[in-house]
Amino acid sequence: MDNKMCKRFLWIIDWFNPYQLSEKIRAKQIKLIYQQLTGFTLLAESLVASVICAALWTVTNHTLLISWLLYIYIASGLGRWILIKFYFHKRNISNDTWLILFIFSVFIAGCGWGFVPIFLMPDEVVFYQNFIILIIFAVTAVATNFNAPVLACCALFLILAFVPLSIWFFLQGGLYTLLGFMSFLYIGLMFSTAYYTNKFFLKSLLLNEEVISHTKALKNSLDLTTSILETTSDGILVMDLNKKVEYYNQRFLDMWKLSAQFIESHTIEEVIDKVLGHLENPQQFVEKIQYLFREINLKSFDILKFRDGKIYERYSKPRISENKINGRVWSFRDITERKKMEEKIYHQALHDTLTGLPNRTSLTKKLHQEIKYAKRFKTTIAILFIDIDNFKTINDSLGHDAGDILLQKIGRKLAVCMREIDTIFRFGGDEFVMFCLLKKWDEIDQVIHKIYSNLSSSIKIGTHDVIVTVSIGISFYPDHGSNPSTLIKNADIAMYSAKSQGRNSHQIYKQVLSQNLERRMTIQNYLHYAIENKEFFLVYQPILDLNSGRITSLEALLRWQHPKMGFISPNEFIPLAEESGLITQLGEWVMREACSQLKSFQKQGLRTVQVVINVSGIQISKEAFIKTIVQILDETQLDARYLEIELTESALMLDSKTIIKTLGRLKKWG
């Protein structure tokens, strides 16, 4: 049978199927029909054939009987038995081929039984005729059930085995014709029975496959859930309403140091008793568990602390299935490391990483608490704002690492000065703040004396011995403020006042200090626009030769006339210009203006003298200082010998080597 014909044949077979079958279901259908046809069935068929042969031996041709019997034995019986054996032992043939082979075997069997009414039916012997008719009815009825898994097999066997009997009925005529019509009714009835039986078989196969598929999906889902629960970092315990353990994962056993054998062989009360020894507060744990056993619909979350320092989160919720509470799920998570990290982060948020002292954030919180305490008990708080003198110079000369070491050592020295009721903070940079609760006013003098005494000795940093002094500003609660920001600000103002008085001293806040600071800030703000607004001007102080009485040079002095504030002293704005970095721009303006005016004097025919210009240490330390002078002299066309540079006191406090080198280059240049 070629491939095309085979496909057409299979299409006819599929036409009988009430359902569209997958390859997997078809394979099960074929397996089922082969399983139906057992050796016992074939033996029974052979016995029936033998009985027929024996019964008809006296009334039918012996040659026909023996030929038919051998056909049933060999072609139908033995052939199909061999086919079954091959099917169950050599399964490497396609399902379609096995189906065609089985239908062919049905064809052989059907032809064998269809032979009986045509060729073996005795003439005019009613008893034997009725016997043959009953046998044919019985064989087709039994075969219909056996062939039901494949409806095409039922139809084929009925047609081949029973239609010849129907033809025989019609050939006999008379009342037999009525039996012929009734036989067709029988064929229809048997085919209907086969159809519904086949439909039942196939539906069972489909449902079975669906059940297998769903079971497999459920198993995969269960395996996935179990895998997730076993790999999670949480310990899981599931119990029913009778407190019977339904599930636990390995993580739960590890966390509570339990074995699977113990938890399966003991009650939940015994399990709880075993783990209580690990907890800091076992009684609270027991009470909570008992409460949740009673209130099954509640969710619960709390923290469990262990004696060995571990910390667990415990979460419990009802286990709900089909909208009904069937038990409770417990989960335990080890958050020990997370808590340590949170504590570390919290500590870092409130403490300075360099010195380990509380930081500015902690300062504000603590001062709020101290103010509440002082207000309640009518006590005084002293806020000491401590700034290291000349720290920038030390930091720049010895390096930032040395500066960090210095801050750490000063922090430790200041901490030693505290009493138990005092607190010290690193405010930022080279600034520290200390709180002191005072019962008597003279207590603050003792604290300040201790600070200066502890810092009087040199501090060893590498190979250097560093002498450190501090300036301290002091404000008091409630005299100088009622909130942290005001008290700290006023102590800061007092510290700047102490620093301006020569450093290494302390100053208690006074209202006038705030006024002075406000004036400084106003001047500093106006200073940025003074050059642009042409508010500066120069006055010249003549320098006389005492021997001759003649003017030898003119010292250029900078003055500032502000439209609102009026005359502002150089003693006020020059230090501010140095602090803000504007001194370089201001110095260039003075030099350009002085050189320009001196050149103007020369053009007017006045006697030529030198102009003396005071230069800040910040200005002369700039790399572009000489280049700026050359540029100004070129612009004003002033001879360099008429320009004299005079250093201010601030220049002597900076890098002397750089200044001497710059002065040497100026001297060579003229």
C-alpha cells in the first residue's frame, strides 16, 4: 500500500471517530484495541468454530467445514495472535501501520465468519439453521464490544460477518424476508452500541490524558513551590487547625536547630518547649503563640530576639483554601545582619566618621532634649563653640592626613575635659561644640580652664610636634536663646569675636557681637559690587626725607565711600576682602589706579616720585602676580623704578620661600 493510499485509508478510519484525536490519544486507542484482543479471546473464537464444525459435521460438506475451520485456526486465530505478540514486543513501527494491520486482521476474521451463513448453512434443517443464526448473533455482539475502541473495526466486522446472514435471509424468501429486515435493524442497533461505546472509550482516554496533564502540571507547580520554599532564606512552618504540622522546610529546621525526626515525632507544644531556651523573652513568645492559636483569623508580625544575639522577624497569617481557614502559616527570617547594618547606618548618621564623636544632626536632637530638661528643672545650659586656631595653615603645611590625625587627637582631648553630664560634638571642619549643664556659674570656668590645660601640651603628628590653640565662643540657655539654632549661632558669633581678639581666648556672647557680625556680613555683600560701582578711591600719604624735607614717595591708601553706609574703614573691609578672596581683584585695581595717576602727575610736569603700594600676602603668593604688574606698567607706560611694593603683615604669615622668590624676581626686573 503506497503512502497516498495509506493516508486515504486512514482518513476513512478517522471519519468514524467522534473526536479529533491527537497522536498521543491515537496511540492509546490502538494500544487499547490490541489489549482487548487477548489470547483467551482468540482461543474462545477457535472453540466456537470447533463447536460449529462438530455440530454441522453430519449435515454439511466435510471439505468446506475443515477448510473453514483451518482458516479460522490459522488465518484468524494464529495470525492475529502473532500480530499481538509483535505489537507488544516490537514497537518500532508507526501507530498508523499497527492500526492498518489490525483492521486487516478484522477483515480476515470478518470474512471467516461471513463464510458460515453463505456456504455452511444446511438446507431445510431448521434446528441447525437456528443454531448457526444464534452463533452469528453472539459472535458479532461479542466482537462489537471488543472492537469498540476503533469504530471502523466494528463497522467492518459487522458488515463482513453479519451482512451475509442478512442476504441469506432474503434469499430464503417468505417469513425469512422479515428476518432479513430485522437483521438490518440489528446491525444498526449494534453499530449504535459500538458508536456510544467507542465514544465512551475515547472520552475516557481524553479525560485520562487531561487528568495526566493536570496532574503533571500540579506536580510541576508543587515541585516549583517546594523548590522555592526550600531555597528561600525564610524558615517556613505550616500547621492545620488541630496544630498538626503539615509542612516545614530545611531552613526552618536550621534556624531553630531542630531535626526532621524530632518535629515529626513530637507535638507542637513539645517543639515550642524545645526552642524556648534560645529566646530572650520566652514567656512573651508563648503567650503570643497561644493567642494566635485562639484567634485563627488574625495576621501577626513581631521581632524575636535570641540570647546569642540573633534577631528574627516572625510573620504569621491564616492559611486559606476555598475561602475557608484551614490552618496557619509561620515564616521566620534572620535579620541579624540587617539590624547590625541598620544600627551601623544609624550610628553613622548621628556620628562623625573621622573622630567618632556625635555629629551636627545628633547635636540638634540632643540640644532639644537638654533644653526640655533645663526648662523643666530650671537649670542653665552652656554651649561652647570651639574652633582650632590656624588649622588651615597646619593642614596645608603638614598635609590632609596629618590634619585628620590632629582632629582625632583634639577630639579625644576635648572628650577628656567633659563631665558625665556634658556632651561633645564635631560640628564640622575644625569646629567642635560642647554642652554643659550648669548648677553654678563658676562651673563653666572650670570646664574652660580644663580645655586650655589639656590642649597646652604639644600634639605629636608623625615627626612634628604641633602646638594647638583654640578660640571658644559661649552662649547660655535661656539667656542667649530658647532653641538650638539660635544658641549655636550665638556661640559661633562669640567664637569669631574671640578669634578676632587674638585667638587662644574665649568670649561670652553679647548682643553687640551680633550687631558687629551683621555689619561684617553687610560690608562683605557690598564689597562684591564696590569696584564695579566705582565706590573706591585712593588718597596719597607723602613720605618725607627728614634730612632734606623733600617728598621722596607717595603711599597709596585705599578708601571706600559707600552711598548708604558712608565711609568704611580699611580695617573693616580689608580683612573681609582677604577672607572672601576679593583682595587680589582689589589689589589689581589699586595698582592700576595708582600707576595711572602717577603717570598723569608726570605728564602734568610735577616732580617725579615713587608710588608705594601695600600688597597682601594672598596677592603676592599668586603665580600671576608678576605678570599682572608687567601688564599694568605696560598699560600705563610707567617706568618700573617708580613703583615700590610694600608687604602687609599678612604676607609674613604665609609661605616665606615663595614670597622671597617673587621679590627676588621683582628686584631683578627693576
